[in-house]
Amino acid sequence: MSNVILVGAQWGDEGKGKMIDLLARKSDVIVRYQGGNNAGHTVKFSNKTFILHIIPSGILHPGKVCVIGNGVVIDPKALQEELEMLRRNQINFHNRLLISEQAHLIMPYHRLIDEYLERAKGKGKIGTTKKGIGPCYADKVARLGIRVIDLLNDRVFRQRLRLVLTEKNLLLKKIFREQILSYEKIYKTYTQYRSLLKPYVRNTSIYLDEAYRRHKKVLFEGAQGTLLDVDHGTYPYVTSSNASAGGALTGTGVSPARIDRVIGVMKAYTTRVGEGPFPTEFTTSLMEIIRKKGEEYGATTGRPRRCGWFDAVIGRYSVLVNGLGELAIMKLDVLDELPEIKICVAYRYKGKTYEYFPSDIEVIEHGTPVYEALPGWQTPTTHIRKYSALPKNAKKYLKRIETILKTPISVVSVGSSRVQTIFV
């Protein structure tokens, strides 16, 4: 039996979509445990590119059951669009998609408030996708959320919507000086979504417990990355949920005793989307080279990603926070042409050296990276399928990452397609 959590070990966009796609073949159930349609997993196969934002990317594999856990926030319109995309591409998901009845719904006022709050921050903006994710999680914590199960019970839904909308309209009118929202319009729209959701809704915690007892292999799929975790990331420049491995437990109702492996996904370099500190960020010229070669543009927003050298400080931290037992290193091929490659092994700030990730945002923002420089390999790797066939300097680079992070590398990706994968 092997129940696996696959977690992003940097600032998201590490290549989890490809890894989920590869691991799904050996799994029976794939579970998404947090986030919403503010993140996208990109999978390429059969000359097609699929970008999934809410539905686990394991849905692309026939016969696999996919679960959207209680830790996910769901925009019904976005879910509807994803289901339609799957139908257009003749992906049969009948009896293969389950949605937790305890998952919270993103409402129209969440998107509006997200946009207004981000705009009001000015230079202090977080870089949100403005899809209502943060306000939805905020309502969940404030006990003002509306869950999937609430939508299915018309009496409860009416009661909850009236209660919450009264408060939201007061906020829109008095604080943002905007038009209030219509109860009837929202009620009508969301009762139409009721028929969309109902066939897939169930108590997924019970389903996953039953799957465990039947010795099924379960793969837990997170969105974003550890350094965007609301508790463990570069706060306040974080997402609104627990993107680290712990989120797989609270976001599904599964016991930690039932997890066998935790795999961390890292790029061979580092990227970040939006605002926030980024100690190893490249110079403009190198940024453009790596961004172009690595196709570093957000799957959800299309925003260009910021790129930088591999940061072993955040790597060590991810190993610690998630209990990583192995690493998957993605996009090694993007570094193929560089004559020299750097690894950040510490930060230095005001005379002090930090080898482990500091909580003080000022240290992260203004600290100077301490680098080790290694020679590049300057030869293509996209065609290589065996670890032994990698260039000598590429293997030295990977070995150095293993040594610093004290964690073995089990997978190396040298391209976006399924076959461009080396299992170590």
C-alpha cells in the first residue's frame, strides 16, 4: 500500500501537474486537498495541453477516481467550465469525480471584495488572482461560509445567503461605495449550479476511509507551494490555505497515520509569481533567457513568473515542514546552456548568517544570498532517459542539492512531456 502526498516545495509552479500525471498511473484515487481556481496544473500528452484548476489532473487517466476535498474552495462557474472542457476532449469522468459536501463555495461577493481589497492596498498589494479565494477562506474561518451541502438544502441555503449577503452588501455600500448585490439573482444562479454539483457530492472523508480499508492507493495533490502556505510561507505574501503536506490531512479528513510517503517537487531553479520577497531573483537579462526557455508564465493568470537561482534555504525549510522523504527535480533542461550555475546556501543580513529560513520578512526581503557556484554542463539533456547518461556536471549539481537538503532525488524531469522523465 502506498498513500502519497505530492507537495510543491518552493513558491508553486514547480511542475506538480506533470508529477501528478505520472504518479496517477500507479494510483487508484487522486485527491485535491486545498486551494481553488487560483492555481493551475498543466499536463501535456498526445499533442494536447490540459490546464486544470480545480479537478485533480488524474482525471485524464481512465478508471481513476478523483476527489475534490473539503479543503478546496469551489467556484461553480469555473468547475462547470472545466467539466465542459473535459467533455469537449472526450474525457469520460462519469462515476469518477467526487466533491466533498463540506467544501466551501466561492460566491460573487467574494470575487468583488477580493478585487476591491487588492486595489485598496496600492503598493502593498499581495498579488492575488482576484478570484475570490482569500475572501472565501476568510468567511470560512469567520463562520460565514456557504458549503456545498448547504447549497443542496434549499431552506438552509436561503437562510445562509440572506444572512451573509446582508453583511456583504453593507460592506459594499458603506466601505467600497459600490452597488449592492441582488439576493434573488444570486439565489437563482446558484440553485442552477445545484443540479451541476449534486451528482458528484458525497462525504468524501468516509469514501477515502473506505478506499484505505480496501487497500487502494491514494495520491494527494496540493496546489501552490510550501512557501505560499498561510502558516509557513512568506507571510503576508502567501495564499489563504495550507499548501504544505499538513493541508492534505485537514483538507480531506484523512489521518496522518495513513500517509506512507511525502514527495517534494522543486524546479532546478526557483520561480515566483506576483509580489513578495525573492532573494535569488535573476538579473533582468538572465531572467528573460530562463523565462523564455522555461515557458515561465502562470497557467491561471498568464502572468510572467519571476525566476532565480535554486534556493537551498527554502529547500531545507520545505524538507523540515513537510517531512519530505524524496525530491522530484523539474526542468533541469532549462539550465542546459548556462556556463555557471549557482545554489543559494544561506542568507546574510546585518552580520548574521541564516542557513534556515527566517520568519522575519525583513531578513528575506533585504538579506544577501550566499552562493555556491558550480560549472554548467552546456549540452542538451532533453533526450536523456537514464540518470547515468546525464552530463557529469549535471549529476554533480543534482548531487549537491541532495547533499545540502539531505534528501534523495527520485525523479528528474528534462522536458514537459511524459517521456522526458528520469527515474533515479
